[in-house]
Amino acid sequence: MIDYSDSYFNVTTIFRVYGSSTYKACGYAILSSAIYAVTYYYAQPNDGVFGFKEHQLLVHPYPVTVICTAFMFVLSAKVTFCYNRFWEACTALHNMHSKWLDVGSTLAAFHMQSEAYEKIQPPSFGDYQDLNDLVLQHSSDLTATQTEKPQSSDSVTNDTHKPDSEAGVPTFASYLTKKTKNSPRAKGGGVEMVSIATQSSEQLPYPEFQARSSLRHRNSFANNNSRVGVNAVLSTDTIMTPSSELISTGTASFTSVGERRTQVPSLFLQEAAHLVSLVSAVALSTLRCDSEGAEAPLSEFVPGRRWPDFDSNDDPDTTRYGHRKNRFVTTMKYMMDASRTRKERAAHNAARPFPVIGGLSEREAYLLQKARGSCAKTALAFMWLNEFIIREQQHGSLGSVAPPIVSRLQQYSSDGHLWYNAARKMSYIPFPFPHAQMAALFVIASTVLMPALMLSKTAASFGFVLNFLTVLLFAGLNEISKELEFPFRGMPNDLPLNLFQAQFNEALVTMFSGFHPDSWWEVEGVA
């Protein structure tokens, strides 16, 4: 997808050639202008080649106007529906990722209620019912006092500017002491304005994923002859609990930012993040590969790595693996509609693999290779995720969460799969052929007939310019519809699937961050 910016007089936007429908339509406009010039020369009123004494080709421009009006209905309908396909595809992708991200985050939340975390779980307000009753009683007494003895308007105004603790309202810090001494909430104060946009996920605890082999190279699951280098070693790591010092300082969770690589998330969370990431990567790769056997590589996800560029034309990976090395040749192929062949799309996909958390094992790659068709590959990865959820729930990995609540995980994953199939509609079902054929035919018709209309009612020089611009508009609208028809493989105007996958993986990495950092507290001054 082309990331353009509005510069002064839109100069950078106007002169962008690769990905432009305007410059592709110039061929039709130039051809129509040539017809205009030839017609004008041979239809001179005095001693023309054919001896024309009068060169009025049309008595009235109404016939050509009727044709152009009818063509505009055909063309506008195509552009509108192709535009709707583009936005519908974008909506389907975001809904798909939203549901599958719900699966990952909810799995982590349920898992942290299991017995494995009993020693490090933060206290719960439900275990201190007397404290809750005390807070509610304090609030009731305060309300009754204010009702019986109303204050003056000045005193009420002054109290509204006081902290809650000074105004008599019980606060979080009135009865509880946060284990994190420097927390604003522990001091009863407000939250200072801070920036969260400059941090990196490299600071989050990220495991080495010894539970499966990490593929350091790009691999294809669509090519049955591809070689996948694997060094499968099953891990025997167990959950590593934080030290008592970490708990006393309020920074404890099942992982520690300060001791990265020494305390890893449980194998359950590692496998859950991997499977959710794998389902997304397989789904996106099948959406942009329209032919069986085309290369759709998957790679290992590296947290904190540079985001893939919004515009694939500017992504270094596209030139690193051979695609877009010769920009002039690629641009000329695009202008002649020769840049989206099966070979060109395969080169583009190979240059931008989808990252998977934990990489891809040899056995996973083998089974995905054997699954025939895009629907089967995604269904296989989807089945692995659902089977994992059911198996772990039966063996206590999700704690004592009620089964009806756990069933929401199946609903989330099913909803994500539903939105994936909605996106497949835009990937594999083209715009109806009869309508596309009619639009293409009338683009050529307008190229030939427009000079006759302009010659009959305009001056020669102005008619030439007006003819060029009119045909450019008609042909350009048709090219726009062609660019938007396939949102997943209409490079360079396709949706940034690699960026979506990278952002999805970074969101899944937050599963490893553990409990809320301010969740550890103790009761103070209450009998």
C-alpha cells in the first residue's frame, strides 16, 4: 500500500509513477489524442485529402453524450463496488485479528489463574471482605454527614479542589500500601504525563522457544520440495517463579523485565502465542497467494525489529531478495500490466515473509505442505489451536475458570475464522466478468469516439487538451477499479499484510508480561 503525504501542491503525490492509475491511463489518452489530430487534419474544409467541403462530423453532440453518460453509469458502478471490496477486506482483516488476539490474551488471563501461579499471584480484594465493608461503610457515613449538614457554596467549591483523602473520600491508598514504593497510586497522587510511544518490546520477557526448533531462514510450506532446516530439541523448562525480593518490591510476575532470559514464560504461554501467531500467518499468506504451489514463506518473529514498511516499494527486503532491484524495469512492467504475473507475485511474496512467534518446526512445515489448498492449510492451523485449548483446559492449565466461560475462547477463534473466510471472498472471487468486459469495451469506445465530439463543438487547440483529459479520466477510473479489485495481491496498492502480522505478533508478546505491575499490596492499619 502506498503511503503518500500531502506536500505543497501535492507534488510528490502527482509525480509518483509506480502504483499510479493516472499514468497507466495515459496510454489511452495519448491514443485518443492521436486520433483527434489525424481526424482534424484529414477533415479540413478546404481541399482536404478527401475533398471535404464541410467537416462537421456530428450535426449535434447528443448521440456521443448519450453514450458517454451510459458509460459513466457502468464505470462508476464498477469503481464503487471495487472500492467497497477494498474496505471490506480491510475490515475483515482487522476483525479477524481482533478475535484471534482475544483468544491469546484471554488464554493468558485464564492460565494465570491456574495452580502453577498460586505462590506469586497478587492478593485479591475478594479475600478481604471486611476491608470492602469498611470502605462502603465509610462512604455511607460520609454521604449521610454531608446530607445532614450542608456546606456553604464556598466550602463546597474549595473541597472540590482537594485530594480525595483530604476531602474525606476513602481512596485506594487510605487502607492499602502498594509494594511499589514509587508508584503514584501508592502515594495517593495523580498520574504524571508520560510517553508510551518510545518504548520497545525488546524489554518484554521473550523466550528462546526451545520447545521447537527456530527457523533462521525463510521457508515455504506451499512448495513440497522445499528444504526446511530443523534442529528439533524439546525443552524441559518449567515455570520459574520470581524471587521474594521481586515480590517485595512490587515488580513480581511470572516473568521479570529486569531478569530477561533467566525467567521465561510457561510452556503453555509459549505454545499458545506460537499457535495463534501461526494461524494468523498462514491465513494472511493464503490470502495473497492465489495459485496452488506459489511460494508463501514464513519466518521467525524477532521482537522489537523494525516495522515492515507501509509501502512495499520502500521496504529494504524487497530489494534484498531481488524484487524491485531494477526500479525502472519494474515500473515499466507495471505500466504494461505485466508486473502481477504468477512469477512476479511469487518474487514479491518471497521478499516479504510472514513472521511467526517461535518459528516453524519441520513437522509443522511438512503437514502444511501436504494440506492441499489455502482453505485446508488455514483449517489445519486452526484445528491445532482449538485442540490445544481443549486439551489444556481438561488438564487444568486454565485454572478453575468455569467451562461456559472457557467456551468463549472457541467462540473467539471461530469468529476469527469466519472473518478470514470473509476476506477470502475478496482474494479469490474477482469482479464479475460481464461487467468488467463492458467497462473495458467502453474505455476503448470512448478513446475512439471522444475526438469526434470534441471536433464538432470545440476549437482545435482547446479540443485537443479537453479530449486528452476526458479520456484520461474515463480510462483512469477503470484502472482505479482494477487496482482496488484484489486488495491482497494488487501490489503495490495491496494492503500491508506484513505490517499487520508484525503488529499482531507484538500484541501477542504482551502475553508474556505477567500480572499487572501494581497488583501487589497489603492491608495497613485495619484490624
